[in-house]
Amino acid sequence: MAALKKGRNASATSKPWRSLALILIAIVALTGGMFASGHTTPRLGIDLAGGTSITLAAVPEAGQESAINKTNMDTAVSIMERRVNGLGVSEAEVQTQGDRNIIVNIPKGTNSKQAREQVGTTAKLYFRPVIATELAGGGAAPQPSATGEPSADPSGDKAGDKATDGAGQEATDGSSASADPSASATTQGRAVTDALKADASPSPSDKASPSPSATGGAADDSDAKLQAEYAKLDCTKESVRATAGDGAKATESTVACGQNSQGQWQKYILGPAAVDGTDVDEADAVLNTTSGAGWTVTMKFTGEGSKKFADITGQLAQKQSPQNQFAIVLDGEVVSDPYVRQALTGGNAEISGNFNQQSAQELANMLSYGALPLTFREDSVTTVTAALGGEQLQAGLIAGAIGLALVILYLLFYYRGLSFIAIASLMVSAALTYVIMALLGPTIGFALNLPAVCGAIVAIGITADSFIVYFERVRDEIREGRSLRPSVERAWPRARRTILVSDFVSFLAAAVLFVVTVGKVQGFAFTLGLTTVLDVVVVFLFTKPLLTLMARRKFFASGHKWSGLDPKALGAKPPLRRTRRPSAPAQTKEA
């Protein structure tokens, strides 16, 4: 029995060192991982590092209010995130807020302005055949040359872009005649009317067959209205460009504006959408050095999109310019209008022309990520400068330092020697929090924003509260007349239960707040939950073992007046010891 008891005591003696060694190994391992990853500081949020925050609101189309649902919102978030990150903007954040808002946080960087422009371009992407086009200020639009190469005319740019198949093969049917700028308005109007009639097709949903006269009358009225709208369309005015083609459905012809690389605005009449943006599987900007075409944009279509694209390019190849062009329309604006001379089959196509790396990458991103399932409007744009973010971070750190100093002063005044155990525990908790935040930045995209800093400040009080609960339990045991070492062990089970319940309530509140909120408030909830979990780890693996070891030191065990455990200062009761009374058998033996 003696040997067994001695073995148990030896095991108990080694436990505090085992726990302290475990938490020390964890700190060293996490710190090593932080330096190995190259991220030695926490990633800062947009309100601290500076940048732009954009709030987008989903706008339902006529009769499609039910389209604003969680599935479509999540899809839009995914597409926007890929679109922004495709520009090389690192650490951008895109997340939903409520049931119809999306917040886009773009950190300050070289491509942040460009990213903002593309994020704001949130309408659906369509491929529409070009029926007519001309410069907004009057005159013929730039046209492709007969050789199929981009026009050498200084006014030409996008009209010189051409679409070929994936291998770069192009059919030359000799039908690429340039429009005559001197043609009369009557001749041009007749050509547009003929093109509109040729492009019109009855809707498959029309079960009843209207009379030819009625159909022709309605079509003539629609064509006349469209031509009138086209005639008065002034794409040089921003207010006009913003409303061009508003209300037009994908199955209807419409007008649109587009800008060429020379900064000139063109206006268009476009036919019904032949290919939807969702039919594009992927698009990339490629430097074509073999053919000397320079930067090109390659497209790969889905199975259904391949058939649609082959059909429309086959039809356009039989027409003369500009009806052999198709316009890529995003947010009502023509971003490219290449021409074709053959049906492009096989599901692959390449757009070549006057591209540089930036313009090719922009078009590729629009093709890849421009087909959003919903239409959005820009509700608000907030720009935070790095200087303002630095001031906020400094203010947050000062507030945290003041809070920590007040806690330390209180511990020193009330607990004296015990306060050094609490301060050491706070330092361990702070080190773990810092290292983990630095590692969470590159792993899960966690960004330390101002609310997260507030959560860390609040956590100081939660951590200190755990120490106070344990210390007071120990002091209660000493007041009952027990010595320090038994008091430390007897107080732990009751203190442990209280600490776990308190931390569970804090963690539950943080979890609920994280789930029901969005945006920066989630940073506060995440930090609060993280520090609450770390509080349990530190109390169990550091504070309790350290106090167990300190209880064996004479300074604490003897109840020194500066230890914070002086029995006299705590009003301890005298030891509860009973004196033995003479037993009856002893009296009998004496008699």
C-alpha cells in the first residue's frame, strides 16, 4: 500500500510539469508555423488597412421576384469573388448581408479601382448579333479589312476584332465589305429595316397563329420604334448610356453603346440574345506568339453553349458587315464586337484584334465571371484610407492597453503575489491569440478588423474573470482553516465547473452572433469565440498547474502577507481539530 501510495503521489507531482510542457510545445509549434508561412502579422481588414467597401442590392426583374433566393445569391457571391480575384486583387472579401445585399470589400492595392469597376458591372452577359452600328457622333463605324485583319484605320478598334475557332482557322468568303459613309439615311434605314425583319422570329410559346397583317403591323411598329430610339441615341452622354436598352428582354432586339480603344463611343442595334453568358465554361487571356496575333482571348463553351455558338456564327458568316459581327454585352454595354467568317464549331473560339495584356484579361474575366444570375445596383461605396485605418488601429490598441493595465492594477492591488500567475496567464493567452490570428489569415481568410479588436479587448475581462473565480475558491478554502496545498486541489473542481459554465455561455453567445450577423460584426463574434476557447485551454493547461507548483513554494505556502494568501488577512478560522476523550475500555483496564 505504501508503495502504491508513493507511486500515485509521484504521478500527481509530475502532472503540473506535463501540462506546462504541453502548452509550451503548442506555442513553439504554432510560432514556428507562423514564421514558416511568412505571415508574421495578422491580416488586417479593410477598415484598418484601407480600401473600398461596396454594397450591392439585388434588383428583381419584372415578374421574377422569386429569383432572389439563397441559391442565386450564393452563386452571385462566388462569381463576384472569382471575378475580383481574377484581376490579381488579393484578399478581397465578398459576402452576403441579409437576403438581398452583397458586400464587396476590396483592399487598397494597385488593381482595386479596376476591381471596383468590374464588381459594379453586375448584369447578365449576352452574345447578341449586330444589326447596325455607327459612331455616336455620326459617321461610319470602324470596319474590318478585306484581309480579315484589324483595320488600319485609326478610328477602328473593336470592329477589327475577329473570332476564329480554337485552332485560329478563319474562313474568308470575301463578303466583308465596309459600309459606305456616304450612304443616304434612307438607304441605311432600309438596310436596318431589312436586317430587323430577317432577324425577327416568332416566339415558340405563341400557340395561336396571328394573322399576317396583324403580325406584320406589330413588327413594323416595333422596328420603327427601335429605329427611332437608335436615331436619337447619344452614347456620348453618360446618363443616356446608363439607360440604353433598359427594359429589353433577352428575346428582344435592343440598342446599346460601346467604347473602342480610341475612346470613341459607338451605338448599336442588336438582335435577340443568341448565347447566354452562362454558356461560357471558361475564358483566358493568351499571348499568341506563333501566329503573331499578340494577346488573344480564348473561349470554351459548355455542351449546350457550343451548339448555340455554332448556330449563330454559322448565320453571321453568311452576312455582310456589320451583320457578320456579334456583340458581347455586359450591363447593357458592348464590351467587344468581333466578326466571323465561318461557323465556329467544336466548342472553342478565339477572339483576336487590338488587345494588350490588360484589355485581354478584362474581357476574359467578363466572359468567365460576368454571367450573374441576378441584376444588382450599387447602393453605397465607402472608401477607407490607410491613414484612417491606421488611426483606428492605434485607437483600438490604446483602448486595449488601457483595459489591460486596469486589470493588472486591480490584480496587483487585490491579489498581490497571485497577480503574477494571472499576468503570466494573460501573456500566454495573448501570445496564442496573436499567433493563431496570424495563421488564420492565409488559411481561412480571417481579417482583423476594428470589431475583432474590440472582441479581443472584451476577452481580457473574460480571461481575468476565470482567474478570479479560481483564486477566490482557493481563498475560501483557506478561510475554512485549510493549508494552501489542499486548498488548491479542493478548490479546483468547483472553480472548474464555474469556469466551464461561464465560458460556455460566452462561446454560445459568440456563436449565435456569428451565425445571425454578417460583415464586420462577425469579426467581433469570431474573435470573442476564439479567445473564449483559448481561455479554457490556458486555465486548464497553464494557470492551474502553475498555481499547483507555486503552492509548494515557501513564499505562498507560508501565507506571506504579500502572497495574497495570508490566513490572517483572509480571516481564516482556527483548524477544526477534535480532542480525544478517554475511552471507556481504558477506564475499565485501570480499575
